[in-house]
Amino acid sequence: MVNQVEALEQAILARAEQLATQYNERASRSRDVILRDAAERLRLREQREDGIAKSLGERAYRQQVQAQELKLQTQLDRVRWNLVRDVEARLGEQMQAYLADDDAWLKTLADFIVAAAARIERPRLRVQANSHDQRVLRAGWQSVIAAIPAGKTVELDDEPIDTLGGIIVISDDTRIRVDNSFEGRLARLREQVQRVILERLLPSSFETGNIFGG
């Protein structure tokens, strides 16, 4: 009887040891699986975080690039405007030299008046000019009148206008106006002036003859 009890105890202990060994092995396998899963989740999270950081970095970089491009464009626009102003100033200076030749300037003014008279469909016209050009026109007024198209009469206003040079021709009823003043022609050529500046990059390369060439 005693031997049977001992044998049963031994069997129970052996079974317990066997179960303990099995559970220990199962626990080890489960631990390995858990560790692998944890490592994989950590790797995926790190990849995701790296991707987010990279995306945010690229976005910040693009924003910085765009900001620099806008800043550069603003600077270029400012440089272009300054160049245009420099060109206008140079044109004004060169215009003063052109005005010094009364004979050549009278011919230019006369051409402006004749062309305006042909365009304006009114019989009576008035010519406005600054004090210098009034003097030039009065000195050669008869030659100007002789070139006016038939059926048109042109008078020179006594009141001078504020312009660097050139003339403005208006109909007697003031409804039609042809502006061939320096400022008027320069305003019409502003886009061309800017294009020349951008193409040549030097304001001194602009030729003033284009403004009063016809």
C-alpha cells in the first residue's frame, strides 16, 4: 500500500514536472513572439515617425524655398522699377539736348501737328505746348500752317502747359485729344521700355530716338 502511494506521488510529481516543462517552453515561445511583435511594432512606428518627420521636413523646406522665391521676385521687381526710373531720367536728360536744336525740333513738332490734324475729324484745332516749344513754333508757324491738311485751321494756345517737350493737339470742342508730349509718348511706350531693360539689362542701352521718331 505504501509503495502504491509513493508510486502515485512519484507519478504526480513527474507529471507536474512534465507540465511545468511544457508550460515553460510555451511561455518561452510566447515571450519570443511577444518580443518579435513588439520589435516589429517599434520598427513600424519608427518608420512611420521617420516618414512623418521627413514629410514635415520636406514641407518646411518647400515653404522656405517658396518664401525665398517670393523674396527674390520682390527684389527683382524693385530692381526693374528702379531701372525703369533710371531710364526715364536718362531719357529726360537726353531730351534736353535734343531740344537745343531748334530747327530739328521744329520739324518734329510740325510733323506731330500735321499728323494730329489728319487724324482729328474736326475743322478747328488748338495746339498746346510748353513755353520753349511755343517760342519754337511761333518762329516757324507759317511753315507749320502751310503743311496743315486743307479744311483745317490750327491755333497755338497762349497758355503754356507743364511738359518736358512735345505738343498736345485738341479739337476746338475739347472732345478729341492727341497727346504727343514727351510724357504722353513715354507712357505709351512704358511696356516697351521695360522689355528693353529686361532684354539688355542696362538702362544706358535704350535709344531715345524711338520715342520721338514718329
